[in-house]
Amino acid sequence: MMRFDVLTLFPDMLKSVLCSSVIGRAQKAGLIELNFIDIRDFTLDKHRKVDDTPYSGGGGMLMSPEPIYRAYMSIADGLDYKPYTIFMSPGGTVFNQDKAIALSKYKHIVLLCGHYEGVDQRVLDEIVDAEISLGDFVLTGGEIPSMAVVDAVARLIPGVLSNDGSFQNESHFQGLLEHPQYTKPRIWHDREVPEVLFSGNHKLIDEWKHKQSLILTMQKRPDMIEKAWLTDDDIAFLEQVQKGDKQ
């Protein structure tokens, strides 16, 4: 079982999302453990204050180190190992599927959600192993990024998805976007499902899916095509598609 602990000022925000749907069912099944630790419960201030003014001046407030450290130690104290601890930060390494796969190998992850103008650097130096960002933009806090990381990592744990192999065909898993998907009815608004999907020939269907993934990735995310591992046949096919687009 994989364990996630999230240090946050807004545990109810996380519960409302992560205790439902696939991730919620995985918790009930005992496949993952997910705990939400309210940092305010660990402040020594009678008003539950967790922030203060920065010494550097300027606007805004910084989260104080002691409540965060005490919240963290409520998890780590007594363990014979250090849980892998992540600070959700716009200055961190950008999160992607490869990172999700790497994180799924850990048995215990702690995520720290920052707020206000940031977190006192000393507690980050003390407890954090890595900083992760969702991208080059700023959010009001680390809760939304934490939810994204937990969801992306937890679904890779064996048994969490109804079909453990299903995520292997999804976008980004193999460096390409996922092929188009179709369901009933066969014809909708005069648009028909591709005939090959009714052929019963799994080899042809797999070839169609792969080619469609190549086309979509080239059209929507050419940056991914540049990084993907492509066979000579893949390259030749994409060159043919590009020539067809120009004609």
C-alpha cells in the first residue's frame, strides 16, 4: 500500500476531491492511504496563526517554519525511514508522466502545500527532498497541484484502475498523445466511427491507433514528437502525412 500525507491549511478542499471517484475507491479498498494534516493544528499561537511578515520586506506574508515542521514531525517521528517530501512550488521541476511514474515507486510521499507569499526557506531546507510545479504559472496555494500529483501517481498503483494496463495507452505514457476514442452510436451528427475499429483485426486496429497517436501528437504537441522515440517507419509515416498536408 502506498501512503500519501498532505500538509495543508485547507484539508477539506483536498478531501472533497480526493475522497471521491477512482482515488476514493482506492482508499476504501486499502490500495492507498491518504491523510490530510492541517498545519494550523500544530501552531503554538492561540489564534492558530501560521504566517508572519518577511524580513526582506515587501507585501504579503510568509508561512512560518515551526508549525510546518511540527506537522511534518507528526508524520515522520518514529519512522525508520524518511518519507519522500515534496514542496509544491512554481519554482520546482515541471511535473509530467515520467515524474509520476518515478514517484509511484515510493512507498510514502509527503506533500507540502504553500500559501501566501511562500514558505520560510529554513523549513524547506530541513524537510523537503524535491520541489514540483504544474507549469509556468502561479496559483493561490499548493492544494490544486497536490491533488493533481496524488491523482496522477495513485492511478499508477496496481489495482487502482479496473484494468491495470489501461493507463499504458493514455496520453504521455509512451511519449505520444492518445489516439481518438469512440463509443455508441456508430453514426452521430453524420460523423461515423472509423471502419477499421469494427474489423475485428487487432493488428490493424493497433496500427491505426499508433498512427493516429503520431498524427495527433505531431499536430497538437510537436515538442513531444521531437522527444519521442520513433522508429524509421514512424518517421516515414509522419513525413508522408506532412507531404499530404502540403498538397
